Amino acid sequence: MNNQALVRRFFAVVVAAVLAVAFAVVGTAPASAAVKGYLKIESVTDKNDPGLGLLVKDRPFNVVVTVLDTAKQPTTVSRATTVTLEEVPDTGALDGVTTATIPRNGSGVTISGAIYSAFGNGIDLRVRVLSGVDLEAATTEVDFAYSAVTRNASPHNSLSLTDSNCAAPTAQIPTCGQFILPEGANGRVTMSVGSCDGLGPCRVVGSTKALVVTAIADLKDSQDNPLYNKTSPATVVVACDKDLCRELANGVPKIPVIYTLENTGSLTKTAPPCPAKGVVGENQEACVDYVQSSRNQGDLYLVVLFVHDARYSI
């Protein structure tokens, strides 16, 4: 009995010793595992047109990455450090050039030529270290539009902007637009079509969901004088595919248009009917001119009048 007790006691001591070593290994991280600093995503822009102001599916884009120390101040790396761009979670839509190397003593790098093959809102992109100095990863949230068109404009010179990829709405791209500026604009004019996910109560019929048309322009001249007023407004024609905007009634149905005056905001307002053809009401920011609106081969074309750039959907 004494020998058995001694064996059990010895076994218990051995187990305790092994566990103590295990806890010591788990609880004490090697000094080399300490984070040396942080990565920071400074910007994500269109590669060929950084001034576009948005990202578009299938168009290459650049991600500018910088290095911060443990106090979150700009710093450099002590050896070459390779970083990679990835989507979280991975959907398989990210392709193109997704890695770059920060040189020794460098403070950052540009990942140039990544491509995202889908469109949507709230896409999480992360940059992390593959090799080199141990730096905490950085994440940013971006939107990718389905399409975008842009032109340079000048005051008092008329401009009409139409997306050649969406000359008419289809079941696949059920909403698109035309930006009509009789008095032009000051500088660049951009119109894009993108997802409505997370932006507002956009129209849904079966599996077809309306997209968002965003129109951006400086509607003042170089002296800051407005180019448009409520009796001479600017126009966006929101086109809606017949599968999404089919109504039993004849003529033009009064399907509501939702909007915001914030070019990156949620669609929180509903445009009321205009009081008369071609006129924005006295207390209206924007309105739907159902008199000028029309149908063509079943598709609906709603005329929205306004004096400020905005984004719209149905």
C-alpha cells in the first residue's frame, strides 16, 4: 500500500509539474510576439481617376497604407515588410494586385491595381502583414458602385449625362438615370448607380430590388451664385424596369421616389409631387414631375426636379 501511495504521489507531482510548465508557456508570450506598431489605411481611390470620389466594380483601385508606432504616430519599418489586401469575409470578389512591400526605413506603400468584381455597400477591406515587422492590421469599410460616368462642366453650358452601360433599365440593372443640367455646373459632374442595401426602403418586387442613382455636381458658378432655382431646376430622370415598376393602372403611376441631399447618406426622404410641370414647390427641396414622367416599352421614367445634387431611388 505504501508503495502504491508513493507511486500515486509521484504521478501527481509529475502531472502538476507538467501542467505548471504548460501554463507558463501559454501565459508568457515570447518578446518577439509583441506588436511593433500599426498599419493605417489612409485612402482607397480609383486607380486611374483618383478624383472620381467613389469606387466602381471591375475598375482598378489603389489603397494607400502607412505605418504608425505604438503611440499611433507616423513611423518607419526597420526591415522590408510585405502587406496584403483582403476582403473580410472573403467572397471571392477581390482580385488584381493585392500585395505590396514597404521598403526598409519606409513609412508606407500603395497597393496599386486591386479589382473588386461585385458591387455593394459596407464592404470590409483589411490590410495585414505577410512578412517583416509585426504590425497590427487595419480595416476600412467602402462601397462599390455598379457603374459611374463623369464629365467636366462649366456654368451656363448645358450638359446631359447618361450612363452608356445603362441606356435603359433591365431586370438585372432595374434602376438607372440621366442627369440633365440646362445651365451646366461648375467643374466635374458625376452620376453613379449602386446598391440600396442599408440605405433605405427601396422598392422590391420578387427578387428584383431598386438601385440608387447618385448625382453629384457643383450647381453654383465661380462667384457662388446658384445656377438653378425652383422655376428653373436641374433634373434627374430615374428609369425603372417594367419588372420592378409595373402597375395595373394606365399612364404613369405615382410610385414614390426616396432621396437624400447627402451624396453618401441614407435615403430618408420622399419626394412629393411637383405643384406644376417643371416647377419645384415653394417648400420643396425636390419633387417628382409626374406630368413630364413617361413610360417606354413598359419601363417607367420618373422626372425628379431639384436645385441641389442628391441621390435617389424608387
